[in-house]
Amino acid sequence: MKKTMKIDNAATCAAEHIRDAFDTYQAKFLEITRRSGDRFNQRDWQGVHQDALERLDLYTETVNRTVAALRCENGDPPDLTGAGPAMKQVYAALIAGRTDFELTETFYNSVVRRLSGTVGVNPAAEFIAADFKIPRIEDRACPVCRFYPQPPAPWTPRDLIREIISAYGSEFEFQDMERDIRRVTEALENHMANRIGTRQINGAEMIEPVFYRDRAAYIIGRLRIGHRIFPMVIALLSEPEGVMVDAVLLTGREISILFSFTRSYFHAEVSNPSEMVNFLKTIIPLKRVSEIYTSVGFHKHGKAELFRELTRSLAASDDQFEIAKGEKGMVMLVFTLPSFNVVFKIIRDRFEYPKNTSRDAVRNRYQLVFRHDRAGRLVDAQEFEYLEFGRARFSDGLLAEFRRMARNSVIIKADRVIIRHLYAERRLTPLDIYVRESVTEAAREAVIDYGRAIKELAASNIFPGDLFLKNFGVTRHGRVVFYDYDELMLLTECNFRKFPKSRSYEDELSSEPWFHVGDQDVFPEEFRTFIRFPDHLKAVFESAHGDLFDVKFWQTTQAHLNAGKVIHIFPYGQARRFEHRSV
């Protein structure tokens, strides 16, 4: 009896400590998030950047402190072999009734896995998918919204838009609210007339907190027209003269791109995450729950949901993990599960020539991307450690590749495969395959967007390093994004140069440079060697983006970045903007 009481006390103390640590984390998370409105209104873009970094680092810092504290208490860490189930039971009781229960459970799992060094999943000590009971919203009223129910007669677009924009008047000092109401109304009326066939609205629900990201703010919600719901997002910019509406987005495709896995996370004050995510799911139904959690800033829970989605996919299918299609990477071993739209990347034990990097350098580049402003062109990667799967789910070819190239990362047992470390990313169509297999117009659009992707990466201070088409992918919306990070670097660290003139004919024939080349030197004239399109597309790219081969483009972009100029990259096309101008 005495021993049982000791375990129970230890379990209770540890569970309370983890709960308190999460509360501290969440309070700081919300404190940072609440600064977003003032930063936006005051145009404090440097502060926005600092807050984004501070909030990204906060979770890992809190988990590390919590683990260290639990290991030091009484000189020993809690015995999770014996006390783990009791600790989970106590913790579940402590968080019962919370609106952020799923986040608290994920935080608990993060701490427990670190304390115990768990391989795979321990259902007795961790919260698993079966423990989550999230009610579905579907099309019912959402408690995180401002409601605009139907008055005696259906809303006209102008009256409804006036009510919505006016409701946020206390948060923003608009330049010209009447102008903005008129612009949004006209865009909505045109959309309804052309796409829906009516100009009468039965009601609306708009998410109460504003969503902030980079230099923009978004009012997000849905319209009720008849028995159907339609999305609506009002995009705001802050200028010296005040806040203005820059665009209104009215299609699921546009809003899905806004919430893309290639963009930085939103800052929005969310008190009921599951309700918020379920509401967003009604207007972007094809977006995974894991991606929505991640996009609103809960990236660790997004990672937990991604693993649960993979687990459900494995349970519902019998296909095997296999080597991913496309050219094999020199640094990463890439595999996938055909029934699950994700690729998994493992760092190879050794890198093929001419790659000159290290495992630590590769991991540092992925960390750089995680903390950098992903302005729509960098794929978000989730990092996992010590995953365990049944061996039968791996193809013979993939197992052979593990043995040949990934012994440091993969343990193959008689019936199990343990992966010590991997990255998970959305599966995309490699650009070289897309261009080769698509009809002419789609290939042409991809080629042009590839150039835009390189320029937008440059504007966000990213140089891909490798410009080979195989290192870029095409999303289901036809957008070109970059996903191979092993040679990625900050643009401001590059030394862009013109080729020196040769001293002689012999110099030009030499297989070695006749001039010194530093580690950071980049020669844009040389890009034509790497950017290879079929003949009928070369002229298309040269016409749209020939300046990428000129050192002047890169040096000018570098000068803007060094001068502190923040270049905003819009998550929607210029045609959507009410005023076409640079900001």
C-alpha cells in the first residue's frame, strides 16, 4: 500500500507540473499573439518578425524546461514504466472540460516522450487518436464567430458588408470605410451574379478574431445563401494613411491557397481551437485537419494530427511504403505511401558527389526554413523521431535502400522498422515530371510560375542553391514551390558575380575555372546550365524571367534586403487587388 501511494503521489505531482507548464506556455503564446493587432496598425514589421520567431521557439523551450524540471525533482525522473498510466489518468482529469484540451494533450505527449525516450507509441502513457473526441461543426453555428442572422428579409450584399466591416471598426482605423464597403460589395455582387445566381444572402458568420500574418490582416468567415455556405475572406493592409481593404476572396481555391502549407503561420487569438479548425474545415473542406491546426500556429498539434492521419491511412489500406517517383536525391532518401499524400525524407548516411555538406548542416537548413518567412514558396516540413511501423508495410526495394543508404537513421528488425529521424512533407508533382507530362498550356503556366517562385524566394531572402527543376514541385492548385533544402541559403549571404573575361583561348577550353571561386560565389549567367526546359518552353521562360540570368537582378534584390526593405508577397493574384500597386 505504501509503494502504491508513492507512485500515485509522483504521478499526481508530475501531471500537475505538466499542466502548469502548459498553462504558462499558453499564456505567453497568447500574449505574443495579442500584440499582432498593434503591430499591424503601427506598421511595426520588424516587431511582427520578432514575434513570429519568439512564438515559434516557445513550444520547444517550454518542453525542454519542463523535462529538465521533472528530471531534477527529488533527484530522479518519474518512473513512467510504472507511473505512466496513472499519470495520464490524473492529467486527463486535470484538463477535463477545457476548450483547448487537444493542445494540452499534445503538450503532455511531447513531455512524456522526451522523459521516457519512447519508440513508436505507448497508448498506456500517451494520448492517442482514440482519446480525442472533437465535435464536428458541419454547417451549424460556430461559437467563435460573430453572427449576422437573416433579418425579416434576406440581406443585400451592401447592407451585410457594411455590418461586417463596421463591426471591426474598433480594431482598425480605416482610411476610407465607405470606399472599402463599396469595393467589397461590388466584388461580392459580381461573384454572386456570375457564380451563384442570386444577390440575396440569408446570413453570415465571421470568425471573431482577426488573422494576422506578415504585413496583412484577414477577416474570415462564410455566407449562407439558401441551404449552402460560401467562403468569404476580406484582406486588409496597413498603410501610413490607415487601414484599407486590399481584396476580397470568395472561392475555396483562393482560401485554400491563403492557408497553404507553404506559408508562415497565422497569429489569431484562438480560445477554442477545435471549434475554430472545424469551422475553417467547412470553407476549405479539402484541407487536412493537420494542416489547418498548423496554419493557425499550433504546429506541434498539427504534427500530432498528421501522425494520426497516417495511422488511420495505414489501418484503412494495405499498400506499402515505397521509393518516391522522380530523380533520386543526393542527400535525402525519399519514400511515400501511395494512399497517403505525403512524402517522407531521411538524411542519407553519405552524400553523393558533388554534394559537400553534413547531416547537421542539412538539419540546420530545415530549421532555418521552419523559422523563416515562408512566403508561399517553401514547403513546411514536420520533423519526427523514433517512429515504428510493421516491416510488412515496406517494399523490398525500399528496405534494400534503407540498408544501403540509411543505416544511421533506420533500424530494421524481424517484424518492425524503427525510423530514428525523418521529415514529412506534402507530396507534390516534381516540376520536371509535371512539365514533361502536362498539356502545353499547363506546362507553360508552370514554367512562368517557376520563375515567379525563384523571384519571390529571393524577395524573402532565400536563395535555393540548386535550381534544378527536380527540386521544385507543383501543388494541386498549380503553384510551383521549392522543397529541396540541402543547399538553401540566405540571399544576403551570397556573392553574386559576373563571369570574368577569359585571358586566353586556352582559358575558355579549360575544364577548371581560370579565376578564384569562393564558397558563397554565385554566377547567374550559369543558371542556364541548370534551368533546362523543352525547346518549346525555353523562349517562354526567357521572355518572362530572362532577368534571372543577369547579376543585376540579384544584386538589386540583395541591396533592398540589406537596406531593410520588407517586400510583401501577396497570397492572391494582382487581379484580385482593388488597387494595383506595390506596397
